[in-house]
Amino acid sequence: MILNRRSITVFILLVTAALAGSAQDQDTVQKVTRGAEMSLFAEDNENNCLVCHGRLVYTITDTVSGLSRKELMAEHNFISRDAFYKSVHWSFSCLDCHSEGFKSFPHAIETRFETGWGCIDCHGYDPTYAQYKFEEIDAEYQKSIHYTATDGAFSCWQCHDAHYYNPLARETGSGRENILKSNEMCLHCHGNPDIMGLVTEKELTMVLPRHEWLPDPDRHLAAVRCIDCHTRMNDSILVAHEVMTADSAVNDCADCHSQNSILMGTLYKYASKESRDQQGFVNGVIFSNDSYVIGANRSKFISLTGMIIIGLVLVFAGVHTVFRVIIKPVKRYYES
Amino acid sequence: MSHNFYHYPVWVRLWHAMNAILCLFLIVTGFSMLYADPDNALVVKFQRAVAIHNVCGVLLTISYTLFLFGNLFTSNGRHYLLNIKGLGERLWKQGYYYAYGYFKGEKAPFPVSGDRKFNPLQQVSYVGVMYFVLPMLFITGWALMFPEFILKKFLGLSGIFLTDQFHVVLGFLVVIFLFIHLYVSTMGKSPVSNFRSIVTGWQEAH
């Protein structure tokens, strides 16, 4: 009988293992408890800076005449409290970074020339953050088209607003969510002609039409990040930052659709590395995430088994042919 | 004296030729996608392989549908009706003949006749390929062309990945079938007589 007790037990164990494997990722994601109630500086921020900068409409009062009027807060000066206290910089006081004349109000004219810290200014050359290689990221960024085409006017902040920064790849459980948020960063400017029109005189084309050479472009754009094709691949840092010109972007399908897919060094790098090291390519990379790429997700077992069977068929046919060639004439000779 | 039987009417021959050509294209492009590599000159360029594979897959589905109708409405279908009773014994007899009796000069246990186009081994493999492997290949192939209809997860695994692996396994089965089919075809009255019959329509008894 095919379905005996042992085979049923093995089947149940296999199913349980598969289900447990999918749940394991959820357990290993570490969340840091954040929020205004946890911050030592929340009250201070709330009673000072956020009185104005935490509101879309703020009130300004002339202390001499006592006159008040309402003003709209400029978008780039507005801070969303919720998003800030969910960011990695949630525990900071506003004045930790905005220290050049912001303590007094009205702010002095010098504040208009605030330096504006970049990531490297706090995280560079600090052993605490050595694993993230900020120095290498900064070096890559300085070679990127964003830096070279804008004479350095472009900064980390255009993509990574420190008020709201969260490390996507390390904190989001879902690959698709990661892709969506990453691409939102690019599309914030590249999908908005009003913004792009301010920085380039080139004729603007929309993002989707430029990607119509891809089969099923919508599916491609939802499955990979812009930077997977538009940055120079760098295995040594988590996310490559050397954004290239559009002409240099990946446009050969097999760059992704092959066993040595560049996606293993870009998009799937963080999610895959640990499980790949522990479970091998097939189980670790394919079975542990939602990704699927034709050509890249080849099952070595199926390929090898298929090839062995084809080989055996050919060997059998060859041996059979030899017997046909040898035995028949010998038989005919004896019969005659 | 040898007898000839008209086993391959025009529509079967046309279908078979189309089937053969499309399967060859599908196998070459299928392997090219499976072993895609920008540095490998032996495989068809990925983008081209995908396009050719998709077009040939659609055409093969159409050609298969015509074959199904042909089998439903002509006498060709009777060759694909398996008689389960005594099948194991018949398969053993035919296998014994291929492995041993053939070399001893024994007569074929199930020679070609007016009513019999396939021996039991051929019949089982053709029924398996035509009524199971190919339909499953079409279902999984079409599903991969429209992946939004595939279950996202099945038993904790990616549905699209499982569909693809099943498609690949079935593809390997077709390749294995093709090699056996070609080799067995050389075991007719003469090594080329069966190839001649699929062109002329007339099969020589053996």
C-alpha cells in the first residue's frame, strides 16, 4: 500500500517544516521600541521647536505690539511627529543637530546658512557603525550622477531625510514593501516633472514609457528596485549608492535572469545572505523569500536528475544499438 | 510479404510535423532560459528565448487542441484508449521483446496491424505524454505567462516557484520522451521505415 503510516508521518513532518520555515523570518525581525513616550527630549521638542515646526499652520506673535497672525509652515520646514518618533533618530533632541542659532527665537539670520549634516558627519569613521561602511557609501555617492551632475548640491537628505529615516532592508519583513518604499524614494523626484523640471533642462520623459522595453513592465517595476538596475553593483556594502546615467543601466535580461543573477548581489543580498550561508542556495534563497526569477531560481536537484535520466536513456539507446549491430549479423551468419 | 497500413492520415502527419518543430523550439529555448547566462554562447539570448518560447507555447496549445478534436472525431482516437486489463503483462512482454527477444529474432508480440498502430509500451507512453504531461505543461506554462493567477503561497512555498519547477520537470519528461520516441522509431521494419511512414502515411508491418 502506498499511503502507509510512515509515509503519512513523513508528509506531515515535511508540511510542518515548510510552514515553520515561513514563520521563522517573522520571529527574527528585531524591532526597537520607539515613540514620543520613550524619548527623553520629547517634552522639550514639543514645547519649543514643534510648537511651530510640528504644525502645518503656526501662529507668530509680535511680542512688542502683541499682534498675532497665522502662517503656513513651508513643507521642508515641517516635521511630522509620528514619523519622526518612528525613525532611527527618534531619541534625539532637535537641538542636537540644529545647534547653530536655533535655540533662540526668532532664529538669527545665520540659521539660513546651516551646514546641514550628512550621514557621514555623524556615522563616518565611527566603529559603532563600521559594519554599514558609511565611508564607502559616501565615496560611491560622490561618484554618482546625483553628485556629479549637481556640483554637490544634491545630498543624502534628498533620498534619506534624517527626520524620518528607517533602514528598510533591515526592518521590513516584506520584500515587496521594501521595493515599494525604495522606489518611492526615486519616484518622488523622477516621477514628478515639477521637481525634475527644476534641476534639468532635458526634455522630461515619464518613467513607465522609458521602461516599456521590459516584458510586462509593471510586474518588473513592482518586483525590483530602481537602484538594482541603475547603480553600479557593489558586493561589499548593503545598498550600492553609485547611481549611474540612464544609458549605463542594466538592460541585458540575463544579468538578472541567470544563475549568477546580479539581484543576488543587490536586491536579495540582505535577506538571502544569512539563509544562503546556512541552508544553501536553493533552500536559503528561493524557499525563504517571495522572489522568483526565471533562470536564477534553478533547482540544481531537478536539473541534475533530469540530465542524469537523459544521459541514461542515451546510454541505453547506445548499448541497444551496439547489440543490434553486432548480434543480428552474427545470428544471420549462424542461421545461414 | 509485408503489409502496409495507412495509419497516418494527412491531418495526423501535419499535426505531427508542427508538433515536432514547435517542441524542438520549446526545448532549445526552455533550456536557454533554464541555463541563462550572458557569457554562454550556446544558449539563445534570454529575451529572444522568452519571446520564442511564449509564441511556440501558444502555437503548441492550438495544435494540441486540434489534435484533441481529431482524436475525438476520427478513428485515430481509438489508438489512445488504454485497456487496463492485462496491461502489466502486455507491457512486460513488449519490454522483454525490446531487451531480449528482438535480438533472438523472435516475432514482435504486438506487431503493427490494421487495428494496432502502437505496441503497449508506445501506447502507455503516448497516452501519458499526450493526455497528462502536455496538458499539465500547458496549464503551468500559461500560468507562468499570467502569474497573477497563481497562488502566492502553497504550503509555505512560493506558488510561482512551485509552478515553474513543475513546468521544468514536465519539460524534462518531454525531452526524455523525445529521445526514447526517436530511438524506438528506428526499430521498425528497417531503421528508417517508421520515419518514412510519418511522411507518406503508410506504415510497414514489423
